[in-house]
Amino acid sequence: MATSTPTTGGGGAFSAGSQTAFKSQLNKVYAWYTGGFIAFVIVLAILEQIGLPKAWIGYIFLFATVGLYAGIGIMSRTTDAAEYYVAGRRVPAFYNGMATGADWMSAASFIGMAGTLYLTGYGGLAFIMGWTGGYCLVALFLAPYLRKFGQFTIPDFLGARYEGNLPRFIGIFAAILCSFTYVVAQIYGVGLITARMSGLAFELGVFVGLGGILVCSFLGGMRAVTWTQVAQYVILIVAYLIPVVWLAVKQTGVPVPQAVYGYQLEKVSTLEKKIVADPKEQEVIAVFKKRADTLSEKLKDIPTALVADRAAATKKVEDLKAATAPTAEIQAAEKALAAMPKTEAEAKEAWTKGRAANLDRAKPLAGMLPHAQVFSGDPKGDDKAQKAFDVSRRNFLALIFCLMVGTAALPHILMRYYTTPSVKEARESVTWSLFFIFLLYFTAPALAVLAKFEVYSLLVGTPFDHLPAWINNWQKVDPTLLSVVDVNGDGILQLGEMKIGGDIIVLATPEIGGLPYVVSGLVAAGGLAAALSTADGLLLTIANALSHDLYYKMIDPNASTARRVTISKALLLVVALIAALVAVQKPADILFLVSAAFSFAAAAFFPALVLGIFWKRANRWGASLGMMAGLGVTFYYMVTTQPWLRSVFGVTRPIELWWDIQPISAGLFGVPLGFAVILIVSLLTPAPRKETQELVEHVRYPDLKLGTA
């Protein structure tokens, strides 16, 4: 098998002058685009004040933005392999950084990041530190060197560097696994946002949003995805910054939310103490505790409790009918009777879940830690408090590690650095990527605190009949994301009576802050742009792994360019439909799905990529077994410890955490195992061919002539 010659620079088919002219043209196009988009939002705001219905604003944002992306996708259609797979290797560093930022800032970053910070406080900073730190690893260890090797995909690199189809095939499997896990989360986010913008059911919203994903990537591959992602970044960053700047001005008069973060955090901490001491909040906690205790008693004798519950529910229906009660009350009682568990197994499952849910809410601050508290527990407390502190800190650091290493190994991100004209621009584009990502990540902690201040100071203590309309609207979209119930019957909302999911914090922020509805539409469009941009990159990664690496490199090396591209497009459509069907099932929360993808990528790819670049002795068998071992132990740990995966695979034995590490950080075990296996097996088996070792040396030291290593 011939080794690939590394690309050491140059602009491919473009001369330096042509590249300069191309970049100048891009500057003009996107300057006009940005100005036009801002003017579009201003016009909609004026129309809202005149009387344009809110529903129409949502429709206009949805169809205008998706139509824009479709237009870019259609104009960028291609059947040329280099254009389809790597955008012709002519994307300037600035725009590649912007496209990477959009590719990176998925539904988890745009929708879930601030929500996680809202719910977990300090603990959520692990995501910001891990994801941002990962780009430092990309810049130092991977991006420029992978660009020098000059392949199209990560499995392509593995096949060339490790001299065979076995490491390539394992790379294909791992790329599909982590990318599919990730893309399901993005399509879930697309469905959520589309449902909110259009009023459609969530399930229908998923498939409507899927059309927006496909028009971007189906026709033009990486070329269309790149220029669409640049457009999407402009929308998502404007959408993210406007409401948080507004909240900062509203609360402090300062239009720099990052600057008032600490000041508002002090206020939130003061409000938290007031809420914890409120007797009404303690009443709510007592109600949830009583409910949990009742379910605990039922679980002690399930058959007897089930018979008693069914008899009581039946009697209630009969009594209401006998008393000619209002139809609504009778229907509610009949619905409750029909919803009761039919078997003892169903009753055990439902009551166990209910008990856990009530225990979670039978805590101060609705189960949330104080926002400024570093870790749970107390390092100076009793043994139990000290252990809780140690476990919390350990999981915080483990999560940072997995997110950092996973970021540096995600195939759809590393593919972006194959699209630059030169190695120098690949390195520069990492810097631009960090800058564009920094704009959002530096703002997310402030958004979480400002939104929490609004909820604590304005919402808590409000009569239920005076609650703002957005609460009822979001309950209709998905009651699992937001629900408010008068638990203690006093007619006043306590914090413990509100169950809020992190996935709606950003989307609801404009309404929480009292902004015009056009800003809500803008934020939803930004979230849609974030989810679509990442979904495009992920679907393209999966389709390319199957068409280029599996079909072309392993099955039919003589396939024509047109045939390869056609197969990629067909596979992209099939994978998208399968992912949408999975997303409709709402398998797990967005953040877990995304984090699982990071652990899979970290364990499967990071050791093989780093050692493949920096250790010329790493060989085929070491890499193959190392990837299988790392990915295998990570997958095993998730399957045996994560509740949803346990139910999918029928795992019934008790959960046993290793060193109390949560399943979200399973890559902590897979990465070091992967490194160890590659090192040991490579030393025990024959070294790679001399030409391969020389190629590795040449990629790291370009001035070294091949044949002199």
C-alpha cells in the first residue's frame, strides 16, 4: 500500500493572488449578509410593534433562515471530490475559524450550556473549561500535523499512517458511533426549537427541522456546509448576545454582562439564603418528602398497594358520577384510573421513579446547589460531607479531562482543518476558532446568573394567576422541560414548585427578561442555526466515513468521483432519517448525549492520533487494539452505569461506579488504557515500514528530507 505524500502548504489549485481575491470577495459577501440580517431583525421588530402576530414572527424566522441556508447549499452544490470532502482546501483561516465555531457550538453549547450553569452553578464550569481547553490540544498536537498528512477524513489518516484497512475500519466504526450519538442530540434540539417557533408537535418539528439540515449538506458536502456555517455563526452569536446584554442593562445599567457577573452572583447568593429560610419553601419540601415516603411504603408491598390504589381510584370515579360532578372532574378521575400501572412490574418501575423524583425535589432550592458553592459536601465537615466533597471534585476534574481530550479527537471538528489552503492557515484557524467560541463561552456564565436573578427576584412569590404567559407556553411545548404546580395550595409560586429543565433557559431568556417577542424568535433562530450547523458537520462525517473510507478505500478503489459523491449523498439521507427516528424517542437529555460522544471520541481516537503523529514506532496492531480497548471499556462503563443505556441493553445488576466516577466521564478509563495498549503492543510487534516512519518524521520536521531519518 502506497503511503500518502503530506501536503506541506500552498493553496492547492489556487495561486496566492487568486486566494487573496477569493478572500476579498468573501469579505464583501458576508459584510452585506451581516448588515442585511440586522436590518431584517429591525424590520421585524417594527412590524411587531405595528401588530404583527407572534406566530407569524416565529414562522418568518423559521422559514427565512432555513431558506437562506438552503439557498447557500444549492449555490454550493458540487460533484467534485475535493470540493465535496474538503471544500477544495481553500477556506481562509478567518472563515474556517468562524465555520468551526458554528460547527462546534451545537445545541448543547447554545441551548444547554447556560442551562447547565443555571442548574449546577460552579459545577457547570467544567464544560466551559473542558471544551475550551480542548482547542489548545487541537492547536498544539493535532490540527497542523493532520493537515500536513493531507487526507480527507480521520479514518483516512488512520489507514495511511497505520498501513492497513483494520485501523481504518475501527476508525470508521468509532467515527460513526460518536458522531451518531452527537447528531441525535442536535436533531433533538432542532425539533425542540422548531416546535417552539412554529407551534408544531415536537415529533413533527424534528422532521421539519431535518429538512433544513439536509438542504445544507446534501448537495454540496463540505463546500456547502462551510459557507452555510459561516452564515449560521453570524446569526447564532447575535442571537445569543442580545438578550444577555439586555438583562445586564435592565438589572445593572451596564451593557457588558461579563463585567457584572460577580456583582449579580452576590445578589443571587443573598436571594438563595432568603429562599432557603422561607417557611413556605419548607412546606413545599415537606410535601415532596411525604410523597416520597408514601411511595416507599407502597414499594414494601406492591401487590397490596396496587389493589388498594386501583380500588380507591375506581371508587372516586363512581362517587363523582353519583354526585353528578362537573364533567371535567369526572374525566380527570377516569384519566387517572386509566393511567395507573397495569402490572406489578409497571407499578414497581413507576413508583421507584416517582420516589426518586420526589426525593430530588424535597431539597432546598428545588434540588440545586447554591450557585457560588464550589463543590457539594464540605471538606471540613463530617465523614459523609468530606466524602461528598471529594467525589464532587473528582467528577469535576474527570469531566474536564474527558471534554478536553474528546474535543481534540472529534472527527467532525478535525475535518475542518483539512479545508485550509496551508498548514500555517490551519494553525491560524484554530486561533480564530478559539476566539469565536470564546465570545459565547465567556457570556454563558453571566447569562445563567442574570436569568436566575430574574427568576428568584420576580417570579418566586408571584401569585399563580399572575404568572407570565411564557410559562404556560413552554409547558405546552414540553411539560418535562417546564412545569409549575401549586404543591402547598397557597396560590403563590415557590421555587420548589417550579421544575425547569436546563434546555429551555436560553430559549426562554428573552421572555424571562420581558423583551419583545422578536428577540425570542431571534434566539430560537440562533439555537436552530447552532443545531443545524453541528448536525450538518456530523452527518457529513458519517456519510464520508461510509462512502470514502469504507466504500472507496476498502470495497471499490476504482469507483469514479461522481459515484463516490452520489453514494455519500444517499448515505447522508439514510443516516439523517435514522437519527431523526431515534431523536423522536427522546432517549436522554442533550447534555448526556453530547458528553457521551466526547468520551467515545477521546477513548477511540486521541491515543491513536497523538502517538501516530509523535511516535513513529506506533504500528498497526498497537493502534487497532488500543482503539478497541479504549472504546470498549468506555462503552462498557456507560452501559453498566447510565440508567437509559442500562434499560436499552437490559442490564439489571446494581450500578457499580469505579472510584465514584459518573458515566458522563467514562472516557477517563478508556484514554489511558488506549495509550497503554498502543505502547505495549507496538513494542511487542514489528515496527512500521521505514517509509512510514520517515513520513512521520517529515510531517513533524518539514525541513528533514525523506530518506534521511
